[in-house]
Amino acid sequence: MGRRPLLRDQGGGGVDDQGKLQYIGQYSIGPLRYLRLNYTTGDAAGQNMTGKATLEACEWIKANYPGQTRYILSGNIDTDKKHSRINMLLTRGKRVVAEATLKKDVLERLMGVDTDTLFWARQIQMAGSFLVGAANNGAHAANGLTAMFIATGQDVANVSEAHAGVSYTQLLPNGDYYWSITLPALIVATYGGGTGLATQRECLEMLDCYGAGKVYKFAEICAAVVLAGETSLSSAVLAGDWVTSHDQLGRNRP
């Protein structure tokens, strides 16, 4: 159901790819020049790594620039732990797509909703997302990602960026339903930081996603979890199970 993530800004697939500068984006406002330094980070999330490298780069520029200059390390176009349109377009972390084709009869049997109704609802939700300027036109990507992040030692604050996404669907001629979710700024790691904590490492090992060379696989799993959650909640809303499920199974039950 997953695809190999498309690598942008921070990426790489192993220890040898850590901390390599790929390119510097430049953006001007009046007398200001914003530089967005883009690195590969291997299997680490890389915020500390890239912050340290960028500090060294800024100090080098300051020492070698013929005129007088000063800088701050973050002018906020890195949008660390904040959703942004630049991350949607250029990526920060991993860009990953998960997709599935749902059989009409299977969806109706398991979820209690037919594909025609699901697609009708999708059009309403798309317009609603556009109306409010939502960062994600799907149902609840943050739920699945937060659970995954806590369990596997990710920086949970990065959910503010990682939950952004684009859900795209098609009602196929035979009545089946194509569904995809694109996460353009999924910041995850399989090495370093909280991934080395005992319980979190064990969870990653259960997924065969701990250590070098595993970050792409883990990104795909995260995207698949989001897609599964989209399928479940969207169908539950239409089948009338959303509120009743919370009453029966949620934290507010007697």
C-alpha cells in the first residue's frame, strides 16, 4: 500500500548521508535575505544536526563577507514545528505517498458504506477544507501519527508539521474506490534521539525499523497508518458509527 518516499530537503538513507548540504534556497524581503539550507540527515530526524551545521555556515559567511553583516540562526522559514506552505511544496523531512484501491463489496461489507456515498462525502469535505484553509483535507492524520510518534521515540511536537497532507480519491468505473494520502513533511527517525529509549526502540524493532537504512520503511508505515485511519473514520461518520463508537468505547464511557 505504500510507496518509497520521494526524497527532498532532509533525507538520505543511512549514516553516510548524514549532514550533507544539498542546496541553499534564497528568499528576499526588502533588505533581508532568508537562506534555507537543505541537508540530508540519514536515518536521523536531523534538527540538531542541521542546526549545528547551519550555525557553522553562518559564522563562515559572517567572517568572509566583505561588508558588515549580522544574522539570526532561524528567521522562521525553516518552520520548525510549524505547518507551512513551503513544506507542502518543497518538503521538510520525508515526502511519502500511501495508496490503496478498496473493493466496492469489501468496503460495504466491512465498513457499512458504499463507494458512491463515500465519494459524494469526499466532495463535500474537499470544499470544506478549502473554505477553512486546513493543512490537511483528510479526516485525522494527527491521531495515527501521534500514536506512532510516542510509541517509537519520535519528537511528538513534529506532528504539527507531519500531519499536513493531501488526500486524493477516485471513484473507479467498476465502482471500486482509489484512495491515497500524501504526507509532504513527515519528520521521522529510526536512529538517534528518543528512538534509542528502551521501550521505543523495542517498538521500532517490532516493525523491523530500528537503526541505519530503515527510515524509508518507517515513513511508509506511518503513511499507511494514516490511510487506514482515514478509511476507518470517514466510513464511520457515514455509517452512523462515529458518535456511538465514542460512547461505547471512548474515555467518556461509564
